[in-house]
Amino acid sequence: MKILVIGTGYVGLSTAAVLAELGNEVIAADIDRKKIEGLNNGIMPIFEPGLKEMVQRNVRENRLKFVSDNKKAIEHGDIIFICVGTPPKDNWETELKYVENVAKDIAKNMSSYKVIVHKSTVPVETGDKVKKIIKDNIKENVGFDVVSNPEFLREGTAIEDTLHPDRIVIGADSDKAIDIMKKMYYPIKSPIIITDIKSAELIKHASNAFLATKISFINSIAKICELSGADVEKVAEGMGYDKRIGRTFLNAGIGYGGFCFPKDSQAFIKIAENYGYDYKLLKATNEINEEQKKNFVEKVKKALNGVDGKTLAVLGLSFKPDTDDMRFAPSAYIIVELQGKGAKIRAYDPVAMEKAKNILSNVCFCKDPYEASKGADALLILTEWNEFKEIDLKKIKSLLKNPLIIDGRNIYDINAMKNEGFRYISIGRKEVFPK
Ligand code: UDX
């Protein structure tokens, strides 16, 4: 099938690559010429396992092209995916102008029937807006359908999630559009849920709100564990065996970050407010998430009797492993707060340091965890990269000024750390001291 994907961010690029991989003729368009130039030369704008190889293979085999003029490309697509950004405005409402501009462009440049799909996370009723914009701007008397097909991919596993999603949601009010979408997704063997457009839009927001709430739920349990002397890992394990609860997304830590949960939960609160509903549960989810970062800063200050003049080694900067994304990363808040209290930071991250340099200042970026640990008063773990789990702890101990690790991601076993001779402070578990 002939497909046009407009927007080459995480969602658009993964969608374009996977749809080309499935055998479609895909054009991916973006107004950012530099990005397109890079993509045409095999340079990916984001770090995502498997993406580069998939893009290069499909470009080579002529199934995938990148262009910077979406107007010209519109005629190519029988299906047009709108994957442009939906960033937050200052008041956390969703900025829809990019979606609206693209809808206008599509309307003005189409001369045959199109299925126009919005994939970005948008407020419920955006489909109706897109429909109206197209109707108001269409030049010729051609048919079209609007479909909501939200994307659920996670950064770090974007390709895998797009190829093997838990479900495919198709929100549409036309049988013709549903058939075309089903045909396009035929090679992907995942359950397909057909709904009206509004329900599809809400499925996306509701899913993200639920997941964010699950994280804040376990983080609040972690607090009770710390106060009572229980162990949050055991509590999560015990809860997780209940099939209705499940063990995933019950990892206590320093709070969720990234470009989805923080902005989507705030946007959903606004959406509810605009319908006259006070979304108290989601507000609490956000508050607990903010507290979680503050609590970690307090933990560090308490462990060191203040951080003024102290040197802190930080392992992990990205908001989660396997990505270089620093947007709303808890590490950024924590580092700035600790610097404000007089701490010097030596940091290491396997891939996020370049992006971190744009938002952090006065940080000494190091070539590995050992260099970061040299002479530091404590080691902080802020992202659970696998390589930190395999680290040579004896070497780390010999490099640190104090054998103190404050782990915001619970990556080590508390007894093992005790045996290794560390004072080890984590989230929702007992603090242990060297044997
Ligand atoms: C998320 C959703 O999972 C995805 O479906 C949606 O489309 C976009 O938002 P993503 O932001 O890539 O994806 O990351 P995810 O893996 O969901 O993690 C989000 C944040 O939650 C990270 O900061 C992570 O560290 C945190 N988290 C996750 C926890 O603190 N504990 C957990 O148990 C799980």
C-alpha cells in the first residue's frame, strides 16, 4: 500500500520504518530539512535499538523515502499518518497547531480519497476537529475518512513495540476506512480493537494515566515501606502474582519521566477540567511523582549530612534505559537541586551525555562509571542501565571516598551490597551498612 507518514519523531519514524518493513511503499515527511538530510544519509535523529538498520535496509530496497515537502508527498499516500508533535502549552493543554496545520495541508493538496490517521496522543474530540478542518479546506470534491490509531510504543523498544503491539486500536466511523486499516495491519498478528474515534482517543490517554498511576501507587507504598521497615520489592512481588494486578510497572524509583507520562497526565487533567470534571486521582499521581524526586534529594542530603562542597558521582541520566532521551528526566531535576545545595557532579551515561550537555551545566561528564566515581563522596544511581548491574563493585569501592551508594532504581540486592562493604540506601527498602 502507499503510505505517507508526516512527522519523523519517535512515533513517525518507527511507524514509517515498520510499515516499510512490512512491504508498503512509504514516504516519511518532516519540515525539518536537516533531519531529512540526515535520514537520507543514514543518520538517525534519535537512538533506538534496531531503528537504524531497519531504516537503512528499507531505503536501500526503495520502500522508504524521506522528504521535507509534505505537500508534494500528499498525493502518494492512500493512507496518511499524522505523527507530528503535540507538545504541552504553558498551561499543560495540548498544542494542536501542528496537527491542525498538517490537516490543512492535506486538505489543500489531496485530489483522491484518503484515509487520514492521527497517531499522536491528542485530546478526545481531536478527530472531529481534524475532520472539520479538512472539510473546510478541501478544494475538490473528494472523499476522505479520519481514523484514530493511537501509538503505544515505549522508547527503547519502539521497533519491537510497533512490530508486535499488545493491541492495535482503530477508531473510525466508516467501514471503508476500517477495511483499509485492517488490510494494512494484516501482517501484524495482534488483537485489533475497532471503536468509535473518541473512544480510541481516550484509550490512549486512559492507558497512560493508568500506568502513571500504577507507578505513583508503588512509590507511595515504597514510602510506607521505608517508614515501617518493610521491603517494597517483596510487596510488589507479592502483589504482582495477582493476575488482576500484575508485576510489571510496579518498580519503585525516583518517579516517571520522559515525554509521555508527565505531559499526558497533565494534559488529561486539563481535558477533564474542560468537561467540568476534577480529576483528583490523576492530580495525586502527579503530586506523588514530584514528591518522589524531592524525597531522593532529601535522602542524599541526609546520608551525607548536607551536600555543600561534596562530590557526587551520578550513573544514568536518561529518563530510562536504552534511550538518550532527557525530556522530563528525573535526573535533571535531582542534579540541579543538588548543585543548588553546593554539590559537584561527576556523571556518566552510556548514550545520553550529549543531550544532557544541552540542559545541564557545570557537570563533569566522564568516560565510564569508574572515572565518575573517582574521589566522590557517594555514588547515585538514577537510571537502571544494564551495564550498571554488571559493574565491578570492588573497583568502585576503591575509587569512592566513602563506600556509599544511593540507588534510585533498586538495581542491587541489599544483602549483596552489605557483603560488598557498602552503605547502601535505596527506595522502599532497608538501609544497609557494611558487614
Ligand atoms: C510510555 C508508555 O509506556 C507508552 O505506552 C506510551 O505510548 C508512551 O509513554 P515511555 O515514555 O517510552 O512509554 O516509557 P516507559 O517505559 O513506559 O517508562 C516511563 C517512565 O516510567 C520512565 O521514567 C520509567 O523509569 C518509569 N517507570 C516505569 C517506573 O518508575 N517504574 C516502573 O515500574 C515502570
